[in-house]
Amino acid sequence: MEGQHALAGQRIFIVEDEALVAMMMEAMIEELGAVVVGTEARIGDALNFVAQRHGEIDVAVLDLNLGGSRSYDIAQAINGHGIPIVFSTGYDDGTIEDAWREHPLLSKPFQLAELEGALARALGTRRS
């Protein structure tokens, strides 16, 4: 293992409806030394996870489009607990609502360094 990552030990919640993308993200997050505390694919399941286990989440990565619905309800719930958010999308960043533009946005497909940077930026907003 090379050096200590800034993200080592961080607890990350993934909301992604494409199983292969979720698995890829999980592998990348583990490579960064962080821990995936949960992965959900549906809005209702993600809302339940946040309601029950928000204390275990340091940062969340939310797919902006979940089966044709936006993940803003999940973002609102997470934001209500003061947890930073990274959005991911396969669409043009113009599709994100203005209220959420301050959060890092990853365009799919993304590389490890891009994920690491987005997570670090999100976590930096929490510490300030």
C-alpha cells in the first residue's frame, strides 16, 4: 500500500442504480482507503438508510438520476444531517438544479483521481 490517503477511514454512502457502476465506485473508494458503509439503488431504500444510519456516513455519493427520478429528496435528507454530498451523473452538468450546484459533480465515466478530488472537496466543505 502506498502512503496514507487523505480519505483513509472516511465512511462513504453510495446511491447508484447501475450495479456495475456501484461496484466500480466501491472498489475505487476502497482503493482510496475509505470504507463503503452502504450502497442503495432506489430512492426509498436510500431514504431509509439515511434515516436509520446517518451517524455512520461521512460523505455520500449520489447518482443524480435514479431510474428516471432525481435524487434531490435523498440529498435533502442527507444535507439535513450536515453530511457532505458528491453528485455523479452521465448527463450534462446543466441538468443539476441551482440549489445543488455548490456540491461537487462527477461526470461519468470518471477516474480514481476525479473521485478522490470530489470526495476531498466535499469533506473540505464539512470541516469549514
